[in-house]
Amino acid sequence: MDTQSYLPVQPGVGMEENFLSLDDILLSHERLPIRTECSFPRLGFLDKSSDSQDIPEGTKMELPLWLSKGLYEKKRRVLSVELPKVYREGWRTVFNADPNVVDLHKMGPYYYGLGSQMLHFDSPENPEIAQTLLQTFMGRFRRNMDSSQNAYNEDTSALVERLDCLEKALFSSGQSGLNSFQSWEKGRASQLTASSLVLNYRKRKINDIQP
């Protein structure tokens, strides 16, 4: 049986996060453009473009996603989050026209993950963003999976270089399924074996029977 020192933890789905997932940890450090709606005393070190000790109201800067979510409140206006350009109306029009022409890795590479997290912030464009995320995923899914099923024992670097991290994971799953099927078809599939729990139970039962 193959063993691994590290078993990858899958990222969260949609707006949920899994803090044991390396992908979600990296996603949480994506930087967002924000505007402060009040002053932040003694936090001037967060703004690299200023030498002031404080961050005054109205300052435009970038903060990581995890900090932006922690400071954002709907009732108390601490900061407002601006949409990254890839989620604005101009790019949404491109995605809705033909999502397959866009290099999502260059745009992100966490296009779907970051877009889902943007729904945490109160924006009138949230319904359009959610719809574009869904339509983009559906529009690219069949092509990506077809590519994964027709690239047996081939170099796939050119096929995955334009994919978002979620799409790369799906591509990898498709490749794994294809390789398993090819091995089974050629008679090289691994044989079923009893689990260690069953074997240990049999040993204990034999020991109980023996005098």
C-alpha cells in the first residue's frame, strides 16, 4: 500500500473556508483594494506608502483577504472593499461572452475562490458576480474534463497552465480516473486485499481459540 507523509486537505466550498487547506491559506493572503472609512490610530505601518503613525480616514490601500474580512462590518463602517478588476463589469462581459479564452491562472490564480469570498462584502454587484462565477465554471468545465480524458501519458503542462487552482484539481482528478481505468483495462489494476483491521481481528480470534 502506498503511503504519503502528507495527505492534502481539500479547500472549502463556496464561501466556506478550510483553514487546514494550503490552498485556502494561500487564498486568504490575496490582497484586496480597500478604502478606510475611519481613522486607524498607530497602524500606519500597514500603509507602506505613508510615513504617518496613523491611517487617516479615506486612505486607499491593499489588505490581505483575512484582515479585510476581520475588519469589515455592515453596521459600523470601518472600511469598504473595492472589487478587483477581474470581477468588475468589463471583465464579467468577457467571461459571459466566452470564458474559455481567459487565462484564469494569470488572473488569480484563485478566481473562483476569491470571487466566492467577495460575496462576504456587501456589494450591489454580488448577484452578478455569483452568476458570472457559475456561468464561467460551467462554460469551462466540459472542455477541461475532455482535455483530462484525452491526454493519457502525455505532457499536460500546456493544458493546465491557463487553469484556476480549482480547475487544476478537477483536471488532476480526471487524469487519475483515466489512469486507473487504463490500468484496469490492461489487467494491471491492484488486487483487493483485506484491511489491517480485519487481519488483526482474525489474529486475535485465533489467539483466543488456541490453548
